[in-house]
Amino acid sequence: MLFTEPIFLFLFLPVLLGLYFLPSPSREHGAYGNWLLLVASVIFYASGGGAFTWLMLASIAFNYWMAIAVDRARASGRAERVLAAAVAINLVVLGLFKYANFFADNLNAGLQALGTAPLSVPRVLLPIGISFYTFHAISYVVDVYRRDASAQKSPVHAALYLLLFPQLIAGPIIRYRDIADQLARRVVTLDDFALGVRRFVLGLGKKVLIANTVAEVADKIFGLPLAQLSPAHAWLGITCYTLQIYFDFSGYSDMAIGLGRMFGFRFPENFRWPYVADTVQEFWRRWHMSLSSWFRDYLYVPLGGNRVTPGRTYVNLVTVFFLCGLWHGASWNFVIWGLFHGAFLVIERLGLATSLRRLWRPLRHVYLLLVVMVGWVFFRADTLPGALGFLAAMAGRAATAPTPFTVQWYVTPLLLATLLAGIIGSMPIGPTLNRWRQTLAANSPDAAAPSWPVAIASVSVVGLVLLASIVQIAARTYNPFIYFRF
């Protein structure tokens, strides 16, 4: 069940909201709300996860007991061993389902090169959201070990943390310590609920109106034979994908944050206009921030972080981004994408960042976008030869055969309008205008615009986005689910 499906928007969510708020005239929510959200989250996952729902429930039970075991093992000095066992088992389960086929395929390729018969390995299906809930589980047990959180004695609270449907399949990755108090008690005000609805609708618009529109063009161009790929095709395709992946990811994060707010939860921000960055270091402070901070706190810092020699720090960075790439998918393309970003982080630390600061800011911005777009080629292409051929076309070095699909065939008025909306939406124009209005009001109250026209305009924009999104959904336009790859 996707957030953009009619069954979610017009059945699951309205019924759940009605059941959540109707029985209690109070705005404070606790046990009843938790049980209701837990049952709803199981139904939500089971609608797409099928039999893998039992794997999810087993993972929840395992991590619930292991967190308690870590807490109890402190007195005997065995807490570290219990933690190691919990982390190892979580990673083994993730590796079995996500990477078994990858390792088997590479092993068979090696065996064939040696003239040995390949092994017959059954294909393993990937449970939806396994990467996200595995990281949630590991962070929970580790935080209990570090005393950053107390082991949850209530199985309902522990299960709801790991299974809460808004962030279950696409993030953001939430730390248990950040919502532990909210699991026990939370208050939903009318302003909070309205803010959640607004955030959800804007995220829905990002996904349905922008990401899906440019995704159709990106998928068609990446599906072309390399011989038919001209530089214009390649640059149009990667531009569309650059906008698609941002508005898809950030749109789902916005919807998750908005849904959480409707039910009284405050989730952390996950994206902060990453395409306005001018270095790779800044890009990763703005892109998928919950994932970046997870790798920082649970891998980079334990490896030594910045507290070791410069050489070791560079090795740590590359290691983290190697694993970050592998986390995104069991493919050498993802590994190369991770190493590519890790290499640029090292190069910037070696002096490139200092040199970039001397450049005109638009030139620094062009540098960042070029690096990111080249990296996205590896992220999007299905195979490594396909990625290299696509990059060759971008560089104008590919031999182009005649194709019936010229670039003009893809560049429709709808696409141009969507690209323009995507470029504008990638910049923090709204917050900048809001800060300007607040500054004007503070410095010159008489000159400040009244609040009601702004409120009316805001509601009107949200209403138009919702209406346009529903029209697109009703038309059953292209609606890819990018998270299936993860």
C-alpha cells in the first residue's frame, strides 16, 4: 500500500483517523492510540509484504528481547557480547535477503571464469523496507547499550517504534530516543494536525506531480539502446532523474513527517534542499539526513571518525560510503556510487574545498551538480556497462545510431513546466520569503502584510496541489515505487 494509492488516501487513512480521534474527546493519546496504530501498521505492511510480515514481527520480537537482555547483562559485564550478537543477527538477516543473490551471482561469475560449473542458488525475494527497519532495530539496541535510551518494557511501544507505518518502508530513519516519550504520551493540537495535513499534501504533490512526470521521461531515455543515445538524450535523461529522485525521496519523507504529525509524532527532517549545496560535504549534510547521521553515529564515529590520523580518517570515510552504497542496493553500480561520493569527500578534505571557496558561488554550484549527476548515472543505470555507456553519451563520445525518438519528442509543454517547477522547488524560496516577511514585520510592523491574506494564499495553494494530485492519481498516470530497489 503506497501513500499515493487511492486505497490509502480514501479508505485506509480516513478510517484510521476517524478511529484514532473519534472515541476520545481529549487531544492526548496513549494506550488506545498505540494499539490502533500498531494494528493499522501491521495491516499496512501486510498489504504489500505478504508472508514477510511474519519476518517483520519476528524481528520486532527478537530486538525487543535483545534490548532488555543488553540492559540486564550490564551487571555481569556481558552487555557488549549480547549487543554484538544482536547486531550480527540483524545484519545476517539483512544480508541473507538482500545480498544472497548478489554474492551468489558474483561467485558464479568467478567460477565460470575458472571453467567450473556455477552453483544453483534459488532466488531470494527482498522484503519491503527491510533496510529501513533493520537500521531502526540496530540503532535501538545500540542506544540501549550506550544508555542513550532505556530498554522498552512495553512490547506495544517497542513494536510501534519499529513498525509505525508512516516511516516503515521509506524512512526517515528515526532514533528510538527521539520518540520514546511520544510513544508513552503525545498531544495533537489543531495546529499540529493542520500542519501535518499541509506537509502531507505538499509531499504528495512532490511525488505525484513532479517526480512521476519526470520519471516517465527518465525511464524511457535510460531504456534506450546505448547506440541511440545522443548527448542531448543523455543530459535530458539524467536531469529528469536528478529531479525525480529528489522529489520522490523528499516527497515520501514529507508525507511521512506529515502523517506522523497528524497522529502526534514529531519526526526529524530528512532533506534540506540538497541541490543548493556547493560541495559534496554540504550535500551530505542536506541529503537523506537521517541516513547520513545514522552512518555517522553508528559506523563512522565507532571507526574513529575524525579523532584518528588523517589517513585513517580518509579510510573511514571511504568505508562508510562503500557501505552506504551497498545499503542502497545489491549491485556494483551502488557500490561505485558510494565510493564515488566517498572519494570526492576525501578530495575535498585534501584541499579541493578550500580551492572551491575562492570561486564564484555559481561555479561552485555547477561543480556540485555535475558531481551529483554523474553519480546518479551509476545509481539509476541497471548495469555497469549501461552506466559507462550513458556517461560516454553525456560526454559526447558515444556513436549515435538513428533513433525515431528525438529529444523534441520527449520535451512536451508538460515536461517543461514540470522541470521549471522542479528547479524552483529545489530551492528554499518559501522559507526565504517567510523569513523576509518576518524580518519586515519585526522591523516595520506598519509595513508588514496582514496575516490573513498569507493564510488564505497558503490554504489555496495546498488545496490546488491536493486537487491536482487527486486528478493525476485518478487518471492512473505513471507511478513508479522507487523504494522497491532498496
